[in-house]
Amino acid sequence: MTSTHDDFVLAIHGGAGTILRSKMTPEREAAYHAGLRRALEAGRAVLADGGAALDAVTAAVMALEDEPLFNAGRGAVYTSAGKQEMDAAIMDGRDRAAGAVAGIFGPRNPILAARAVMEHSGHVFLIGESAMNFCRARGLSFEDASYFYTEQRWNALQETLAMRNSGAEDQDESRKHGTVGAVARDRKGHLAAATSTGGMTAKAPGRVGDSPVIGAGTWADNATCAVSGTGHGEIFIRYAAGHEIASLMRYAGKSLEEASRVVVMDMLAPVGGSGGIIAVDHTGAVSLPFNCSGMYRGYVRGDNVLRTAIYDEPMVEFCQG
Ligand code: ASP
């Protein structure tokens, strides 16, 4: 999927994992596609206007955080203690500026918290209560627990805890996945990546996954690629997934598609790293590999066709405007 002209491109994901067709109704499937399209359109509008990749990935991730179907912001999953702890990161491929937050609850859009850290804190990574105080001082919008609550996530926690308590919890980490992310190349050729998540259902309080870890779930460097991951975070951290893709391009001369498939299929999958990544490179190529049953995903270029898919299937095309 390479662009032939100096064009923009935006790719997004809404999480990967065990997405059972048996549990998918036509209405639900349509709602996921519509949610993905809204996020693509939010980012596309920025890029079509000549805006920066950084602003496009911010806009796309905000739209996904606002959509309760996805595990980030509104609709985030619960920890084993019945709380929501959110992680997010953003990275600018122009100069590798980066910002991240972990273990926060309250900011309506965790990606704005990550961006505020990048732009205003003098640091890269803030966590917990102090990160929240920083967000308050920056004037970010906050919401209460009722805004973030969804019955679906609460029930998923109860089911997982019941299995755990009866000693019958399966080892299928992919069942508990979810995250949102966006990567973009703007018309000037600059890259950016953003990722936001509630983490994994019934995670231990204080657990942080790969999403906010720069080089693991989020990476952007104009010289190589922008990457956002979704999957079993512990494995993505240990294999430095995002940075590994960039390194295979930089030092081994691999294409974006080759590098991202090597990492997702050959490195992560055999060691329990179920999930996938979305990536774009400086030439405008796009890669969207995943090693589990599905990944909510999509991309758009300057032709304004919003392409979305869930399973290993042809993408649904929707012409914007
Ligand atoms: N990678 C996320 C985490 O481990 C979860 C996911 O993407 O599904 O927190």
C-alpha cells in the first residue's frame, strides 16, 4: 500500500484481539465501521487542510477516545479493583519529541494529557496523581466516573474475575485487548504517532502496558516510520515493537511492510504477543498487520476514500465528500 505521489496518509486502529464473528451482529459491525470512519474523517480534515501529522493523529485519537465502543477514554476497561487507569502517548517524527501519561483517570481525552506533557512539562512521561495535577493546571477537560462507565466493560470485568476466582481463567490474553491509535504522514512528509488505552481487562492496579512506552507501543521518526501498536502489552514492551520496526528499516534496509510483518508475525506471535500494529513511512506506505482474529483498522489518503476493516477481509470503502 504505497502512495505514488506526494500525498498525506492517516491510518488508525481501534484495538486487536479475539473478535468473535459469532458475537458480532450486523448492527454492531456497522457501528464499529462508523466509529472508525468518524476518527478517519477527523484526522483527514486536518491533513487535507495542509495541517500537521501531529494534529491529525491527535484529532483521530480524540474521536476514538470519545467513542465508547473502543477501549480508551470513554469506554476504557476496568482493573481488577474495578477502577479505570488510562495510558497514552504521542510522538512527533520531526524531532522525536514525545509525551506520555500512565495510570490516569479523569482527563476526558488522555491523548491531550500526553500532548500537554510533550509540549509543556519539560519531561516525557508523567504518571498517576501528579500527571492529573499537571493536567488540571493545564486546564484540560475532566469527566467523572459516570462518563467513562460502560456496561459492556463492567460486565467483561465481572466475567474475568469470576473465571479467575473459580480457577478457570483462560490464558487467552487476546480476549482482554483493546486500545486506539493513529499514525500519519502529512503533506510535508512529517510523521507522527499517537496511542491511547484503558489497558487490559482485570489488569493489576498500577500495571502499565506498552501503549505509553516510547519505542514499544508508540514510535515516530521521520527517517523511518510512525507506529502504534495494540496487543499483549508486556510482550510488546519486551520486544520494543515500535522501535524494532524502525530499526529493521534503518539498519537492515527492510521496507515498512517487511519490517512490520517480521515484528508482528515472526517475533511477537510465537512468544504470546498477540495483537497488531499500524504504521506509515516517509514515502506514504501503510502497513496494518495483525496476528490474531481481527483488528479494527482503517486508513485514508488524499483521494478521500475512508477504508475500514475488522477481520482479514477486503476493506470497506466509503467516499468522503
Ligand atoms: N496494548 C495494550 C496494553 O497492553 C492493550 C491492547 O492494545 O489491547 O495495555
